[in-house]
Amino acid sequence: EPEVTQTPSHQVTQMGQEVILRCVPISNHLYFYWYRQILGQKVEFLVSFYNNEISEKSEIFDDQFSVERPDGSNFTLKIRSTKLEDSAMYFCASNVPGQGYNSPLHFGNGTRLTVT
Amino acid sequence: DAKTTQPPSMDCAEGRAANLPCNHSTISGNEYVYWYRQIHSQGPQYIIHGLKNNETNEMASLIITEDRKSSTLILPHATLRDTAVYYCIATGSGNTGKLIFGQGTTLQVKP
């Protein structure tokens, strides 16, 4: 079964550094998402992306964050200047448009970002 | 999206059916009920969804009450690998698939 793949599985960075988290969504999917989960807390929506533009973003997704689909297969999340509170698991997800409903999201297994 | 309420935790004996309840009393007519689970910090995994009718797939069954104000996810023969946090989410066709996760139910399957 096709999978969403994320790299790296674990990223350690120093405060103030830029990081790029990478995702390869399922090939025929059209909607792409980033979620994050701080240790012990809920899974939180960050951003959705469709047709090469952001379709929705949460309050968490401020100017420090950006997303890009640089080619036909990758979907990236960039954090420009990391803060300690950005430490979390970051999950990428994708789906196809449903017919009258939201087709299920397929999630990757995440990148654990540790900011020191 | 309608608010959902789930018990914070449940236990189930291995091999028995696990019945996970969810209340969504404010659900509107075009909102579906989705169930996902998260096994120990892995990415959430889709299980099943439904609108009005009961649904069954290879993973689970979903029973939705006639008034649609509550539902039950049934894992017919729980295994230790079903130990996870289970999320019930009610969401409509109007959005592109953004999910709002609550705290879910932590299901512990015991030998």
C-alpha cells in the first residue's frame, strides 16, 4: 500500500537555525498537510496546501513557517529560525478530494524535531 | 466541526471486543464521523468513517445511533497491537480535510 514518507526521522538543531522537514506524499494525492504534536499533547493542524498554494493555516503557522512543493513529489516545511518551543513531532499527511466528503488522510510517521 | 467527547481511557482483554464510545450531540447533517488511531507516537492512522449507516471494514465496525448524536467504534477481537490512542472526529465536506484532534481515548489491551 502506498505510504507517506518523511525524512529525516529525527532532526536536532540549535535555536535560531533553519530546518527543512521533507515529505513525499502519496503520488496521486492532491491535498497536503502538516501537523505537529508536542510531547504529551494533542496533534495540532498547521497548514493545508492545494494547487500550489496554502488553502488554510492555523495560528501556529506564523511567519517563521513556510511550505513548498518544489517538484512533483516532495512537500517541505521550513522553519526559518527555530525556537525551543518548536520541538515536536511533525507529521505530513495527504489525501485526494472526496466526493461529498473528506477522503481519509494518510499520515507519515513523522520527524522528531529537537531544538537545543 | 462538531465537538466530540470520548472517555480518556479504557481497558480491554486481548481477544475480546473493544467498544469505544464517542458523543457528538451537535453534529450537523453533512458531517461525517471519522475514527483514527495513533500507536505510540507514530502518525495517526485512519480506521473508518460513516455518515448515517453502520460501516464495517477489515479493521473495525462503526455503529452510529439513529439520531447521529453518538457512535461506537468496535474492534471485534482486540490484540495487543491495538493498544493506541483512538480519536473520534466529526467533520463536514466543506473543508478540505483538516482534522481537529481531541485528546482521544487511550485503549490498553491487556493479555
